[in-house]
Amino acid sequence: MNEREKILDKYSAKVFKNRKDHVVQFDNAGMPKEIAANSRSIPGLMSNRGCCYAGCKGVVLGPLRDVVVLTHGPIGCGFYSWGTRRNKAKSEDGKSYIQYCFSTDMQEADIVFGGEKKLRQAIEEAMELFNPSCIMICSTCPVGLIGDDINAVATWAEEKFNIKCVAYSCEGYKGVSQSAGHHIANNGLMKSIIGTGDAPLTKKYSVNILGEYNIGGDGWETERLLEKIGYEVVSIFTGDGSYEAIKNAHTANLNLVQCHRSINYIAEMMKTKYGIDWFKVNFIGIDETIRSLREIAAYFNDPTLIANTEKVIAEELEEVAEAREYYKEKLHGKTAAVFVGGSRSHHYQMLLADFGMKTIIAGYEFAHRDDYEGLEVRPNVKVDADSRNIEELTITPDDKYYHLSIDKERFDALKLTTELEYYKGMFKDMGDGTIAIDDFNHYETEKLLELFHPNIFYSGIKDKYMIQKSGTPSRQMHSYDYSGPYAGFKGAIKFASDTYMSLFTPAWQYITPPWRMQPTLEGKVGGA
Ligand code: CFN
Ligand code: HCA
């Protein structure tokens, strides 16, 4: 039995039938072609997933600093999605509400008799206290069940206060994970906010950063690098982002997509509506940051910009050179497990590789198949934008740029030359013997620890302490354990230093992991 089979072995026939397609192991025969993803979790399996509301309000809308993001529902959802997030924001212009958690705090009577009155009251209160230019209403499960008309309340608020008020029906039960919420948030921003501003650009080359939520200050570090090179960052979606900036997002020359899961919808919609090109970048990892910066410069193809990019890369590399070598020596050869919600589980593999660490197990909570299997065609030529069928793709060398996520089979069928190939999904970077799991659960986490003994397990708050109690250091990749930034050159060093501390803290001398005391080999005696 290989490790995959050992993990699945304990499941009942029914659960086995479902889970077997979510667990893949890589062997010499090459990359597995498929994994089941983005489907409903089995009740009772203690999945690490969150809900639609968490994806919409908690992740995408919550970080907007000058917006009162109002949760319509009982207090728990509003508090959880605010108190546990680590998206940082400045408050220089006095319009930052990030430090407040806004909720209608629905009670039983509101559920029975309807909560619209309370929602209107909450908006009136928010206007009186903060006078924001924009309010976003996010629904939790009971609101959808009792049928409060949040859109009607939003229209009332716009008329009464002459503000922008957008309602999001992102009840937690919608879809199968946070992913549905990302989509709902993206649609609302696209429909009601993007394109409503007319601020002029100030620099020749301008970009939006999509899918950068400024966890631990990552967005600030990325913005610093781009501005140092000479770009104008028109808006960031949505870390330390603002309604005022996002209104003008349609004026930017190019969209850079950092989170490859939560926001590519907006990039695609902006391409269709405003003709703005986009591509995926990754500012997590030194080599990846360099690659991303070079690609952006190559897109604009201006010799001055290209020279500035190389100058900034050289300067930043020089600053981190000594620390980079130091941590590489300490961390080289260590093995890691990386389990986060979406794109980070792949992004951090590249950062680990910068320091000679190897990812032996990885997975996502709610990614889609292309996040695992995706191979991206990024020719410097254009593929017919309307065609999603690879057989019908037409590559027209006069057009500037296009990209498309496709699976391996169709990619091979295209027979592209190497310069045109661009791989982006997680599978591409997984080595022989390693394992990938979709929508991992508590039991599988325990089993992975027992079978693989990774040196460190990067994950989230739900499993961190269980993992540590079992003798394996764990760091939270959602909140960075209140550290960061981890993006860019300096961020990579911060990450390496935090990893080094976790691995080498003397605290580990005081704990004996279970496998040192219990036999881990199981077998049957005789023919019984
Ligand atoms: S900040 Fe992002 S990077 S947005 Fe997404 S897919 Fe979550 S909240 Mo947690 S840390 Fe995580 Fe990604 Fe994109 Fe964060 S890996 S699970 S919904 N995520
Ligand atoms: C969410 C938010 C979360 C949870 C983090 C965790 C985040 O999906 O609800 O489980 O540690 O990053 O805050 O992903």
C-alpha cells in the first residue's frame, strides 16, 4: 500500500468512493491528470473549509478600508470574519473603518418578524457616526432563509443619504465553500463600483493588483517594489484598498493577479468590458518575485522600465543576500506540508524552494481543478478570446497577449513550443512520492503527520495546535501568526526567519511526539 492507499483505507465504502478522487500521489509515471475539487464536503468529516459569507465578506470585501462593510446577521459571523483576519490598513485620510466590526446583531425577534428594520437602523447609525461614502451589506444564512430584501434597503440608503450602497446576498450556505463568496463579491464590485470614477492617471505605466489582501502587510511590500520601479498602482483589490481607488480601476493599463483563486473573475470581466490585459503574478518567493517583475516589464516592453526593473532587482537582492545564504544553510533539506485555502498552498512552495526546502504534502481547502492541474498558455500572441474550446483556438501573431488555463491533455494536444508554455497549477511543482489532497480534513491531517513526518506543517488556526501537540511545528499561512510581510525579497527573509524559529525553538525538547512512544507499524498475524 502506498501512503495514499493507507489514508483512504480506513474509510467506509461510501466515503472512500468520494474521497479517493480528492487524494492523489505522484509517482514516476508522471503527473496525475485529474483531481476532484470544488465539490460538496461530506458532512461529519471535519473539513477545514469556511463558507460563502467568509469568502465574500471576510476575504474580498472586508479589507476595503473606507467602506462600512455591514454584516446583516447574528453577531458571530461578523465578529469571526473581522477578529481573525490580518489584513492591515492605513488610516491616513481619516477614512478607515477597519478597526470596527459592523453587524446588525440579529436576535430571535428579528428572525421571526424580519430584520429589514434593524438593517435600516444600523445604516442610519453608521451614517451618523462615520458618514462613509460607501456601505456594503453582507447577508449571513438566516437573512436568506427569512427573505429580508437587502437590495431594497440598499436602494433606500442610496436615495436617503446620497451614498453608494451595495447589497451582497452571500449567505453562508451558498455554493460549497468560500469560493462562491469570492464570485459574489467580484460581481458586485464589477457591477456597482469599478468604472464609476474618473481620476486621471499620473504615470505612463499603471497597474491594479488583484487578489492581494495585505495579510501581514504583503500588499504594501509589493506596492513598494512596483512604485520603486516606476509604476502607478491605481488600486489594490482589496488589501488596504479603498472604494475611492477601486472606482478608477478601469483606467489602469494592466491587471496583475496575485491570488489565483479569489479574483480572476474580475480580471476576466475587466478584459471583456475595458480591454485590460491581465496575467497571474506571484510575489511570494524571491525567484518568483523576480520572474513576476520581469514579466510585467516585458509586457510594457519599454527599455527604461526594463532597466529600472533590473536595477531594483539587483538592489533588493543585494540587501537580502547575506540573510538568504544564512537561512538557506539552516533550512536546506527540511520537508514541509502546505495546506491553505487557495493559491497560497502553491505560492509558498516556491518560497520554500528558495531556501532548499521541499514540499512533500500539499492541498487546498476550496481550490478549483485548474489551481491543481492548470497549465497556462502564455504566448506573446493572442488566442481568440471568445473561444474556450482548445480545438478551435486561433493564434494570431499580430495580437499582443493572451492567456488561458487548460488541462494537461488539451495542452499536449496544442503542441505548443516551449517558449509558449507556461505552467501554473500546483501539480507541476510536486515531486515523486509527494501527495496532494483536496478539501483535507482532520483525520487526513493526522494520518499525513503519521505517514510523512514533515519537519514543518503550514496551515491554519483550525489544525495548528493539534499539529503542534503531535510534535510537528506548525505555522499559520492564513494569518502568518501575526508576523509578516512575507511578500517580495525582504518578506522572503522574514518568512525564513520565522520558519527557522519554529523549527529550532528549544521548546521541542520538552515534548515527545506520539510516534516516538507508540508503534506505527500495523500488521496481521497468521491468517486471521
Ligand atoms: S488571503 Fe487569500 S490567497 S483570497 Fe483566499 S485563496 Fe483564504 S482567507 Mo485564508 S489565507 Fe487563504 Fe488564499 Fe486567495 Fe486568505 S490561501 S484561505 S479565501 N486566501
Ligand atoms: C476563512 C478565513 C481564513 C481562515 C483562517 C484559518 C483566513 O476562510 O474563513 O482557518 O486559519 O485566512 O482568515 O481562511
